[in-house]
Amino acid sequence: MGVGSLRVIYRGGQVQASAWGPGAEWLVEGLPELLGASDDISGFGDMLRRAAGSGEASVRARAAFVGELAGRHQGLRIGRSGRVFEALVPAVLEQKVVGREAWRAWRWLVRKYGEIAPGPVPEGLTVMPSPQEWRRVPSWDWHKAGAEAVRARTIINAATHAEKLESGSSAEADRVLRALPGIGVWTSAEVRQRSHGDPDAPSVGDYHLPSVVGYAFTGQKTDDAGMLELLEPFAGHRHRVIRLIELSGIRPPARGPRMAVRDYRSF
């Protein structure tokens, strides 16, 4: 397959793509799935109708709310990359840290160990390292990037098993991922959302998500158990419902302490 660069432009109702490098053909062939062409929404309407006919008033209210959001965002599709390991590394770097810490570590490591992207690309654009390269990253460079030993070990170990991750359904990927040390339900869900476009992979264990979902449905924050209870009528499309809520912009008022920024480079 090899490395490649892909440029996608949406213009006049059409998607135009250009690609360069040994992986160019594969990138273009996979573009429809990346943009959500294989996202099956055929059962989503039926699910909403069942929820709307529930004997519980609260479920009917939630179904009406989700239906309204779906009407506002009819073009929402969940894309899939088909690349589990490539989705796994950034997801592991996001574990238990704020976003900018994870992005900083990702940027530092990819630019240090990745390959310059082929083609007429922006300066500094770099292709993610191969599993073999991730295994070669020394402990001091993980530290320089701001990734502590636990996340480093998780990525190195996953790189050793990278080939096993790349086949099978979302359910099979979940089983294989969670058999690896350092990968739990949150990381597996984050990966499968991206690699498989799984519409029913809610990110249980997320720092902010239960509060957002709880507030959108009830006006009150909740925890993981409460979030799953609220999403239960939408089983099969729980991640899709979460994406609709996120797109709505509804957020609880920002009160209380934020998740602390920890710079592991200074430890």
C-alpha cells in the first residue's frame, strides 16, 4: 500500500479528490467510506418511531428531541477509515489528559518519527509512523513528547500486535483491542468510531460526555450509568445520537473545576 497524501475539496455539490504517493490509489478508493458512504442509516428512522411509540413519556420526549436534531443535520454520516492501529495511537494519547496535551504529544512524535508526506502538500505535513517505527521510539522521546510510561507501553505493545487489529467486524475489533493491556472500553469505542464507523460505540468513561448527554436530554448532568440509560432506547445508534447532540451545540453551564493540564515533560 505505502504512504500517501489525500486532498479533498467540496465544491458545487461535488467532492473532488487528489492523491499522491504509493498509497494514492488506495486512498482514493477508500474515500467514499471515509466520507460516510457506507454508513447504513436505514434502521435509524424505524428506531426513532419505536421510541416515539414508547409507553414512557420521557422516552417519547427524547425520541422527539433526537428526531428534531436529525432533521437539522440530515447530512450527518459516520465515516470509517478501515485502519485500526492508525486510530488507536491518537486515542491512547488522549487517555486521561486534556485535548491539547494529546495533540502536542501526537504532533511531536509524528513529526519526529513520521515520513514527509508526498506530493504538493503544506510544509510540515507528515505521515504517521508505521508500527515498526512506533516500537523503536525510545523512552526519552516519549518523555519529551509529554507521554508518560503507561501510554508509551500501551502503544508499543499494540504496535507489536498491529496486524491482528486490522481484520474483522467492530465487535471483533473490540474484543481484540480490550485484550491488550492499557486499552479499555473508552479507548476501544474511540477507535471503532473512527476505524469502523460504528454508530453504536458510545465513549463510556469520557470526562465530559455524560454531562453533555444528560444536560441535553434532561437539563441535568449525569454519569456513565445515567448516560447509558438515557441512550438505551437508541441502541444500535447510540454514537450517532451523541454526534447529533454534539452538533446541536447544547452544553451544560461551565461550573466547577476543569480537568487539570499536566505536562509530563516536567516530571
